[in-house]
Amino acid sequence: MAVSKSTPYSNLHTDVQVRISLSTDLYYSNSVVNNASRWLLVNDGIVYKLAKGSFENSAVQFRRDEVTNSFLEGKYTINALRENVTETLAVYVHGSTHMEVMDAVKSLTDALSQIGFVIEVSIGNLIKSWNCYASDYTVNISHELLHAKMALVTAQVTRDPVETITEEI
């Protein structure tokens, strides 16, 4: 299926590859990815294209244990742990028919609805991966997108604060 629809940001993220692990037990798996896992390529340039806003900002918040003392001013942090991080993933979904678009949207939203999954983002020779959890998303099929046989899926991906960074050689 060769769909060459352009998007407002079709030239962005051309060197970024994103893939989401697919569990065989789609909604109930909370296991770490193994070698038998399948992957959904989210920036293949044919069906899925990253949109502006993907992975641009992430904020870290801390869960703090603070103590106070009646003889000292202020509060003192005695322990701090990072909370889960929310990443934005925005993807244009293309198809040559409306049914193909809806099928591809379902594949993407099913992947984002898994209880536990892994996302890998490759930028050049850098690979970042995160353990992620069921994510909130919206599907935009406004008139303009529907006319172009496209949809826009925007997800708020909840991930562990710890990321794995490796270099592809």
C-alpha cells in the first residue's frame, strides 16, 4: 500500500524510528518484552508518520518525604523518588481507503491500550526505550483529515521514569 499523502509536518522526524511492542495477550500482559514479541512501527512513512509534538517535552515530578522541626525554619527533603513520566505521542495514520485508516487506528490504539508495553525511539544511532503503561489517547478524524483518508492519534503515554539508552553500532 503506497500512500503518499503529505501532512503539515511530513518532513519532521524523518530520521526518528518509533516502535511499540505488541504482546500476544494484548490487554492483560504486564511482562517485559522478550525476543518473541512483535513490534508496531509507528513512523514507517507509509501508514504511520510522527506528528509535531511527539516526544518534545517530558516533565519529571518527585514524590518527596519532607520533615519539619519546631526549632528550624522551612522543610527538609529526606527522600525523593521520581513519579511516572508522561510523553506525548502524536501520529498521523494514512490509508488508501477509510477502512484501512480505521484498521490502522485500531492497531495503534490497541497497542497503546496494553497494560504494559515497551516503546523504543531510535534517533540516528541512539536508542531510547521505556517500559510504558496503558495510555490515554484521542483520535481526530476531522473533515479535512477524513477527506484525505487520514486520522491523527494523540496519546499521553505513561512511562517509567527510568529510560534505557543504548548506541547502535
